[in-house]
Amino acid sequence: MTMQSIALFGLAALAVGGVLWVFIYPILSGEQKAEKRRDSLVRTGAAAPARVGRNAQKSRREQVEGTLKELEDRNSKSVPLSVKITQAGLSWSKQRFFITAGIFGVVAFVIAHMADAGLLPSLGLMFVAGIGLPLWMLKFLKKRREAKFLEGFPDAVDVIVRGIKAGLPLIDSLRIITTDAPEPLRSEFRAIIETQTIGIPIGEACGKLYERIPVPEANFFAIVVAIQQKAGGNLSEALGNLSRVLRDRKKMKNKIQAMSMEAKASASIIACLPPAVAGLVYLTSPQYIELLWTHPTGRMMLMGCAIWMSIGVLVMRKMINFDF
């Protein structure tokens, strides 16, 4: 078999695996049943207030539920590319992103073509470098920016609480963060102040923080401010409770990471074992293992092993990464 046939087999295997992952995995994991149950509960919860009299005065609990429903509906929408670029902390336009992705794809195609990899492998590498690599970079930068934000967010909430207890308005307390806090907290709270300055209510301005930093902690902050704006209450006490929740979540996250380190170490050993054994066999008996890349059947077996090893690594990564 030629290299083009091997590449075609690998691309077909990846395509079939991707289709199975998208369409079969949600059925087996129960995600579709859970989503249907959530939709039924949302419809039931939305139909219940309709039975209340039109002239009845809304209670504080109904106002809170309405605010939570509005935030949930706004945050459940699909994220466009421009928002993903903003979440990664980049000031690029979509045109610049597409040009950069095209450059990556062309460079990968030229390198593969110069290495005599064949047309199909070159096209496959161009597809991966032009589409997969830029999106992976956005995801990596987004996670790194979120980690920096969560590192100093509890301290920023404490600053707001102390400012409100000292008699400062909420906006003045937010301005303190824009001058003393590190990035990206400084730029994000500056964006809240600028958004509120042009006439948008402070609750909606804080809600846009979750659009730029899509983490639960930012959503909690937006919900607390929005509820206090609509229903009233002691904002310093609510934010103080939020600060304790954020610190407890941080402790829980660190505890989960410590408890999962054994599973991560085991997964790393299992993933590194086949290449290590292959390297040792090559050092001791090169003729014994050279058939894997010199014979056509061996190349096909090597390609299949690489694909299934990659799938196994992704499955283990999914199992040991806990979300809460």
C-alpha cells in the first residue's frame, strides 16, 4: 500500500470516529435524556407563573427567578467567532483570524509537499493546521486567561465589599479594581465601567462580564448584582457570601486536583508506555521492529495503533478531568 492509501485510511478512521463521537456518545452517556429533562423542567417552570393573576404583585422570589431565567437564556446562546477571539484576550478582527489560519494551512501544505508526503497527506495536514490549530490556540489562550482571572477574582470581590461597607458606591468600588488589580481583572472591570457609563444598567454591564469570561464565578457575580438591582437587599452581605463561595470553590478545585493526580499519573504512564517499549525494542533489535515502517502492512498497523492510542488518551483525559 502507498502512503496515500494509508493517509486515506487514517482520515476515514478519524471521520468515522468523529461522527460516532458526535451522534452516538450523547445517546450512550445520557446527555440527550438529561437535556430533554431540563427542557421539560424549564417549560414547566415558565408555564407556572402564567397561571398567576395578571394583577398580582410579583414577590421577591419571582423577581429572582425571572432574573435567573433571563441570564440563563442569554448565556445559553452559541458563541460567535468574534466573541471567542475576545475571550482569548486578543484584539484581532475575524478577517485577521482567517488570514492567519490560511497562512498556517499554506505553510503546513508546503512543508508536507516538500517532504514528499503526497497530495492527500498534505491536504490533511493543511486542514489540521488551517482549522484545528487556530481554534486550539483560541481555546488555550481562553483557558489561560480564565485561570488568571480566577486567581485574583476573590480578592477583587473583597475589595468591592470593603468599599461598599465604607460607604462608597458600587461604581467607585469597581474603579478601585481598575487601578490596582492585575490583568485581566483590570481590563474586564474597566469594560464594566465603560459599559455602564454609556447608559446600560450596572446589572446588564456586569452580565456582559460572563460573555467575555465564561466561568461560573463571573456568572455568580453578575447574578448577585442583577438581583440586588431589581429586588434590592444588602449588596455588601451578598457579595461577602459570594466571596466565601468563590474561595470555597477554589479550595475544592485544588482538593480535586490533588486527589486526581494519581489517576493523571497512571494515565500518563499508560500513554507513554507503548512508545517507550517501541524505542527500547528498536535499540535492542532494530530488524525486529523495522517492519512497522518499512512494510506496507506494518505502516497500516502503525497508523491504526496511533489512531486508537489517541482515542484512548482522549477518553482517559475526559475521565480524569472533573468539572464542578
